[in-house]
Amino acid sequence: MDDKDAYADKLQARLDQWRAEIDKLQAKAKEASADTKLTYQKQVDDLREKQKDAEKKLDELGEAQGKAWEDFKAGVEAAWDDLGKAVRSASDRFS
């Protein structure tokens, strides 16, 4: 396994963890009172959009050839940081 594959596997594992966390938040949103349900659902929708962006970046990383994948690392890391912070923030608010 080369560095690119190992890096992609690591990112995929993180993405899978966040997907599971977003699913938990989705379940909490469904159980919330009517007033907070809309707020929670909007946050979950925002997280799903960030998740899609991160998945797209991971796909782009997989398509990068040679050393070009290293150029994608900054964009990928930014997408992962953004999603990670958003998931943690939403989890804190839902608690």
C-alpha cells in the first residue's frame, strides 16, 4: 500500500465515523420537540452537505495521479477539518 492509499483509507475511516455520528444526530432530531426539531434538522442537513463535499474531495484524491495527490491534501484536510468541527459542534448542541 502506498502513501496515497493509506491516506485515503485513514480519511475514509474518519468519514465513516462522522457518518455514524450524523446518523445519531438525525435520530435525536427526529425525537426532538417540534420547536427544536426544525433547528436540529437544519444542522443535520448542513452536516450532510459537508459530508458530501468531503466525499467528493476523497473521490478527487483517488483520481489524482502520481504526486499530484499531494496537492489535494490541503483541500482534503480543510474539508475534513470543516466537517469534524461541524459534527463536534452539532453534537455539543444536541447534548
